Amino acid sequence: MFKPRTIDSEPALYDAAIKILMRRAHSVSEMKKALIRRTADEDLIQKVIARLKQNGLIDDARYAKQFARQRTEIRHQGKYRVARELRARGVPDHHIETAVEEATANTDEGAQVRQRIDRKLKFPRGEVDDRKIASLYRSLLRAGFSSETIRRELKRATSDDIPDLDPPDETP
């Protein structure tokens, strides 16, 4: 497997960090892991991270807000998934909470769940039975929506699909 060359000077490591940031934004924790792969000198890594922070190139709060907004507005993911992914990227919880709240403040979770359910049930392969509903429920949970909202919207969607039968005519 490819092993990046080891870097032993601060300017070279800083340039490597800039190149990493040119590909995509990183949290402080992700940047630290990326720099560890390039050098074993912990003091050098700390200096480069401090310089990146000072120059405003990495900021966990800004990163969390940008990530949460992109995942909720473009990918239509729920707040639980966004929070889980930010935690996996090493962002502190206090940044995650504020970012997720800001990103989901102007989105309707119920509407997003309804949209996903409608898209899945638009062209059903086979009948909509309990297994298909359970599968849909699990996929919505993985997407990060609350179980309460999912159950409410699934109940609404599956009861709307059942046609109301007209009562039989009682006149002979």
C-alpha cells in the first residue's frame, strides 16, 4: 500500500496540510490523523494545526455547520445521521448540537420522511406488505430520522393506500 513520504519541516508539513484542505474541508481531528500519516513529530503537528487554526483554515464549528447544512438540505438526511457522522469525524458535541439545530430549524422532518416514503412506494415491486414496510422503516432510521416521525408518516402513507370501500346499498 502507498505510504506517504515522511515530512520533517514545518513549512513542508503546512504545505501538505493545505493540499489536503484543497480536496475537501476537514475537522481538526481528521487533519491531525492525516498529518500523523506524514510525520511522527507530535510537536510539528501541533504547530501546523495551530497555524491552520490561526489562519482560519480549519474550524470545527464552521465545518460542523457546513457539513450539517449540506447533509440536511442537499442529501435530505435526518439530524441523527448527521450528528453520528460528525461524531465519527471527531467534531466535539457542542459544535454538533448547534450545527444540527441550525440546519434542521428550517426543514420539516415529516415532509422529508413523506417524500422518501412516496418515492419508495411510487412504483412498488410486489405488494406493500409488512416486510416492505419494515424495510422502509429501517432505511428511514438509517437516514437519521426519528422513529416517532417515521411511524407517524408510515401509518399515514399505508392507510391512504387502502381504498375506502363504499358501504353496500341497503335498498332492495
